[in-house]
Amino acid sequence: MHRPCGFREVGFRESIGQMSGVWRDVILTEHRSRVAGKSLIHLRQSYKEYECEVLLLKQRIIQILDMRWVATMVSARYRLPASV
């Protein structure tokens, strides 16, 4: 479950905790930071790329909402079922 999110297994503790009378094993995981150890210039470039992606996504959402609004208005005007 955690692996697809970027976590990796770094350790295993056997019979470390007891719950409801049963001893449980624990798997230790970690997720490495994309930021730690990088220069400020590199971080600024990454942030600019991120900002561009967010801006493009916002524009696309606005386009989709506009298309739905137009489809709703057209279907109301001509009494057609909305297809979008």
C-alpha cells in the first residue's frame, strides 16, 4: 500500500508490540524528501515548473466548466438532454 506512494521498507521488528493479546511485527518504512540536500536555485526551478503545471490545470478546469455551462444553456434553450 505504501510502496506506490514512494515509501520503501527500511527495517523489520519482530514481535515488538502486543495488541488484543497477539504479538505484532512492525515494518519500518521511509519516504525520502525531494527537497532535502538540493540547492536553493534547483528548488526555485522546481517550484516554477510546479507553478506552470498548476496554472495549466486551472486553465483546463475552467475550460471544462465553461463547456459544461454552455452545454447546459444550450440544452435548456432547445430542451435537449445535456451530453457533457
